[in-house]
Amino acid sequence: MSAEVSPQPKAMTRPKRWTDEVEEAYRFQIAGYRDEIEYQAFNGKVADRWPDNGYIKKLQRKDGYFYYYNRKRECEDKDVHKCKMYSY
């Protein structure tokens, strides 16, 4: 299915507290992707976002189904440490 090969990350860390970047990574990881780079390489398109806050609104999973997200924060404090932050 994938048209492009996504670059591989050089390092991974786990966040200690919630930020907008953690929220972004959490939404991609719930849908089965590492981050936006892998999502774009796999689907060839950018993620749909809420216009007012820029959070991800909808992502297509690798099996073709969709995940829909609310305008508000989805990553609760108890899930922050489960998220992975990649650097390239």
C-alpha cells in the first residue's frame, strides 16, 4: 500500500507531562502511526485538522478505517507516559 518509505527515527523519548506536541503524537499513535512523517509517507496526504486549534480531527488507519478526534485534549495525564516522541 505504501508509496514511499518513511525515514526511520534516530531516537525515542517518553514525555513526562502533557504538551501540544504530546497530544499530536498520541493521536497518530492511537491510529497506528509513529508520527506525521510516517502518516504522510503511508497515505500520501496530510491529516485533517480542526481549524480553531490545529489539533488532528481525522486520521485514516492502515486498514482503511478512520479515527475521529474531538476538539479538546484526548491524551489524559495517565496516558502521557505511554506516548513516544521520535526525533530524526
